[in-house]
Amino acid sequence: MRDTLKHRGPDGFGTYYSEKHNIALGHRRLAFLDLSENAAQPISNENGTILLTLNGEIYNYSEIQQKLSENKHQFKSRSDAEVLIHAYEEWGTDMISMLEGMFAFALWDENKKKLILARDKFGIKPLYYYKNENQIIFASEIKAIIINPDIKREIDYSAICDFLKYRYVPSPKSILKNIYKIEPATYLEIDDNFNSQKTEYFSFNISNQNFRFKALVKEIERILSDSVKIHIRSDVPIGSFLSGGYDSTAMVHFYKKYCKNFNTFSIGFKDWENSEDQFAEVISEIYKTNHFKQILDETSFDVLEKLMYYYDEPIADISIIPTYFVSQLARKENKAVLSGEGADELFAGYTWHRKYLWHISRKQIKDAKKWGWELPVNNFDIESYSKAMAMGDFSTEEMKQLLSPALHQYIPENTNYFYEKFFNDDIPTPKRFQILDIKCFMGELVLTKVDRASMANSLEVRVPFLNTELCNLMLSLNPSVYFDEKIQKPVIRKILKKKVPRKILNRKKQGFTGPDKYYMNFEKYRKILQNSDLIKDNIINKEAVENYFQKKDHWRLWKIAVLELWYKKWISQ
């Protein structure tokens, strides 16, 4: 089970067994701080009564260690994991909310006979668990749980319905029965009678205060600069992803203050005028980074089948392919990189934060008529958000057409239930969408995509925008302070304005994807679905799939193709 996750930690491994052999902890190591054996995991306190296995990084470990040293705690290593153990000794579970970082950890308290499973505030690092009346098994990925021959691989068909709706399976569900995800900002305590208690240890500070724009820019510069500084703490060199957009450029901008010489990485697409490698090279030239790039063509689509091993839960984000390749490229030079995830959520940088029809181009209108697409109207309600997220939305009716009649009982009455959980129309627009983005789009889709694609290549991705102070500040503001219908992310723009050319500043917002034609490869979808196991096993209907081919509905076919490849890899084989 431990070595199933070798890709997440190729630098070493460790295992702990209790005397009665009823507790076991396993760890695969990707080493950044204190590369010696003193920092190997599982790690314990001095008398072996508290044990820990930690995935990720605690960025403020040094500040916490200083407080603990003042209270007479002694350390044998320079690792963040050991600091976490002493913090638990000092403050118990209250210490979890003090942590600044990306983490999932399991801590066994021998004295209290208690297991604690915890996940970071944003959900940057994953944590799954299987539980029945006499055992609990937890891991960073599902594959490490289901390699245990005692665990049945039974699909949760309600999760398939969720996947068709959201493009992912929302927490706390997983695609398999009896396997669950710990939600972001949550920890689970389990005693030796298998009683469990779940606690949400952090919630966002949402209000509507005013702030002078000039003062805000200065404050954001300070917070981001400090955040990058602690994110680059490492005993090995750190690189940075670079797309040439605002967010990754900001990472490079602040990184340059602390390091004169570092690597940057970008992906481009062959024969595409919007290929982002060209913009990345402009920024690399300005900041004098060592830049590496790779150009993809349509053959790169073939990696999708291989990716299903690493995405052991289906996820239909269209950027899983380029994210995998840029991670592969970066890993040749570095073990960790900075990335700009979180900026669009905190600074309202997505297209759906605007009133759509003000920004619809003639080409979009033409394409909508050609493909029979519905033009979006943004009323800043759940229906608007659902349409913005859709990329091939399966309504209740369409799920009934696609899924076999025996599965109709699993279709939820309200397919928007997960959005409704976090939607609050008492807060201003576009902030109500920002909260949905943080909890749904980013927390469940974006960060999952980045974690699996990078860890498939044993690469750690660090996200300095996802900083508690920055998040609380931005969500406490009146949106008029930081949001403008016509200008993309005014605060970040102002920070970069004197550093980068207009070509970059005025570049239209673009996701990390390829050209449309890359995803409209019906030949590839036909090849994936021609001998469909989902159809053979009476999960989906052949007629519905054929209908999508006739309509040239590439987004729904993309989702079905991802599900098919996942099913072949993990269930039907």
C-alpha cells in the first residue's frame, strides 16, 4: 500500500508498526527540508507516544518552532513534521488552525488512543479514508487503499451522476463506496472504538469593507512578497511555472526579489496563435529566468489513458493534459515549483465574475449559432454559476438518457446541491461566485488536477496566493475595491504595470488549455468509446453516446471518454 505511492515520494520510505500490530503508518518521502535521516517519517516525539506521517509543507514551521523552543521543546531535526508533533503536544488540535501550508497528515496519539486525520484550509493536498466497524485505512490517493485485497471496488453511482454534473466527485464522497475524502479545512478524530468526530477548523472572514486602492496594492505586495519568501524555504532549488499571464508573472516577480537565478517552465501548442509559451518567453526575458518550454501537438492527447492511473478518481478538467506535461518538464530540473493557483478566485479574475453578455464577442455568437450552444446570461445565481462551470452540463433529463434505467434512482433530485451548499446571495456580486470558486471549482477541481499531475512526476507545486492572511483580507473587502468589469484583476495589474509590456497587460484572460480543435478530436473519442466497457456493463446507453457524436458535442464526449478510460483502468480490468 505504501509503495503504491512511490511517485509521491521517491526519495525514501518508512513504516511504523505498534507492538500489538493494530496500528501501522507508512510514508513515502519527497525531501525538501533536512535531507538527513533525522527527518525521516513516520516521525515521533521523544518517548514514541505521538507518531505522525505528513504529506506536504508547513510554511510557517520556523515561526512555530521558535515559540515551542521558548517553551522548552527540543528538536532532533530541522523538519516541519517534527515541529507539528511538538505543536500538538503544546496545543492539541488547536494547533491545526495555526498552520500555514499545504498538508494532509495522520497523527496517532498513543496515550489518548486517538487517530487524527487533517487536511489544509484550501484542500491543496488530498486525503482519503476507508472506514468500517473494525478498521480505518487512509491514504493520499485511492489506489493505496484499494490495492488492499480486502477492499471491494464498488462504484458509488450517485458519484457518477455528480461527475457528469460537476466534472469531479465533490467531497466528502469519492467515486467508490465506503471511501471518503476529508474536506478542506477539516480534521477527523477517531478513537479506538471507531467513533469519529469531524471538525471544521477554519472558515473565511467574509465582510464588505472599503479600502483605498493604493493602500490595498501596497498591502497585497507585502503579503505576497512574504508568502513567496516562506514558500521558497527549501534545502533544494525551487522553480516556477510561467504562462505569461498575470498570476504566474506575479510569482516570478516576487521570487526575483529573493533569488537571482531560477528556472521557469511553460507549455505551448503547435500552430496556435494564443499559445502561451510566446508570452512566457517575454516574461522570462524581462526577469532573466532560465526558461524551459515544450510544444504539444494533437498526439499529446494520447497520454489521457496513462493519466487515469494517477487520476484514480475521474476528473474531466480539460487542462489535465498540459498540466501533466509542464510538470514532467519541470521535474527534469527541479523538485518543486511555484504556481499561481488561487489568484483568480481571490481577485475575481474569471470570466464568470462578469455580466457575460457585455463581453460576448461576435465569434462566440457565431460559434453558438453554429454548434447550437446556449449563450450564457449571468444573474449571479446558482443557475448562472452552473452554466459557467458546465463544459457539457448533464441535466437530470440528459442523465436519464445517458445512464441505464437501473441507475436512474441515483440521479439527485437537485443536481446543483453541491453549489447550493456554499451559495450565499446575501453577499455582493461577484463575491458570491468567489466563495463558490474557492470551495467548489478550486477546492475540488483545480487543486486536484494540479496535485495529481505534478505528483505523477514526483514534483511539488507550491501556491503562494493561497495564504490565510491574503484570503481573509480579500474576502473582507467590498468588491468595488478590487474588481472592475472592464479591467482584469486591477490590483495584480497595478503591481506589474511598470515591469511588463502592454502585450502582457492587455492579454485576454485564458485558461491553461489548448486550442478548441485539440478537444474537438472526434476520431480520438470514437476510438476510446468504440468498445466501451461502460456500455457493455450496462452503465451508459449506446444511443445517447451516438447522439452526442451526431451533434458533435465534444464537451459531453470528453466527459464520457474520461469516465470510460477511468472505468477500464480501475473497475472492468
